[in-house]
Amino acid sequence: MESKQQRPKRRDAAQRRLRRRRLFITAAISSVPPENYAPNDAAALALGSMNEAKWAYKQAKRRELVRSQSEETRGDAFVKDSSTPIRIARPNRVLSRLNRSPTFPPLVPEEVKIESVFLNEILGMLRSYAGNIPPHQLLDALATASGISWENCAEILLGYELVAHPIPPGHIRATRAARAFRNRYRDGRTRYSTWSVDTGPGRLEGDWAYFDEEDLEALPPEIIIPKRLKRRDYLTNYVIESDGAVLDVYGAAKLRPLFRHPFPQKFSPLVLGALLRNVIP
């Protein structure tokens, strides 16, 4: 049975823990703006254990760092390491087709190299490319360079006769999703740069990025990660292959290989859309 002398000591210890927690939360919010906290992080900061609160604060700091980077420098490594890159074993498990995202990042190039902000100049550049790249990539270039909505860009391309036929709505959605993947992956590279400086084993061979659970599930939307493979944070390596690309996914804590998410050319939304139009009248 607890003695009367022990009770004040327990109350004092609890009050000290609460005071430390309040001070930590105050410092965390004052040093990192609230908009950098994802909903799960905000809940962990306010309601989780002290370890969970510290982890949420660390994630928010990474997000703030990404947002503070200019468009030109996002994804660049902060430390230039000339050492021999470390090769990590690839995951053996392949995510089932039912669990994969319909997003197909190889639809668009890594970046759009158009610097002009004037629509007439952008269209002039695209006119010189029109015979060499497919319509959906013209759409990607125009929407990315101009900031005009994707649907309006599709109409502009048709109106200026840069494409011979209207771009189908499915192609517009697929191209927009591919560009969103590229942008999110670029931000993940920046987070990986900070992770590798803090805790990384050295320079890894490949195209690496860092994502927490929420960010990874938004990277290729509609992905379903089996419960046994879920982690709080991940490392990914984007691998180019002969028939498309593959996203290799690892647990960040121990660099444990988890699964591959392939993006094979035969499952490209543009290819599947053409097949369906031939099968379904």
C-alpha cells in the first residue's frame, strides 16, 4: 500500500513531466510553424508519448526545410560525398497489382526545362518540340511551365494546333498524377539529404528519397501497403528499368528491404486506355 510520504513525490514527478512536456510543445511550435505538422504529427505532439512528440517535431523540421528550399535547389544533396556509393540489396517482395497505385511516373520527364513565364514564348518553344514528343508531354510542359490549369492547357494546345486531336480526360489525369509524383519525389530527395547527414550510413547508390508514412501513401496515391509492411518512415530508391520503372521501398530505421512497387509500361494508363477503347465500344 502506498504511504502518505510517497504520494507527494509521485505528484511532484507527474507535475515535472507535464511541465517538461508543455515546455517542449511550446518550443516545438515556436521553432517550427504549425502548417509544417501533418495531422498525425500534430496528434503525436499533443497527445502521444514524449518519444512520439520528439519524432513528430523532427518530421516537421524536415518538412520546413523542404518548403524553405527554392525550386532550383530542391532535391540537391547538402553534402557532396565523393566516397564510393554503398549498394543496398533490393527488396524481393513485389507489391501485388491490387495494392499498387494507378499513377505512372514514367509518363513525364524528371523536369521541364522551360524558363520563360510568358505564354507566347512557351508556346513558341513547344511548337518546335511538337513533332518530337507525344501530346501528353506537351501538356505536361505547358501546365508545369505556365501554371495554367491542366484542362485549360489541353484546350490551348488544341486551339493553337499543337495537337491534332483533343487530349482525353483520362490522359490529362494520368499526366497530372505523374507530374505530382515527380514533384513529391523531388521533395523526398531533399528530406533524404537531411536524413543522410543526421543518421545515414553513407552515400547510397541510386535515386534515394525519404518519406514518412503519410507522405509515402500520397506519393503514388491509392497505394495499399500491407499492415505487416507499414513503418513510420521509409527510404525509397527510384529505379529505371527496360520496361518502365520500380520504386524500391525500405524501412528507414534499419534499411530493411520491404517491397517493390513496379510501374511497367504495359500498365501505363495511356496503354490501358487504348486497349479498353478497342475492347469496349
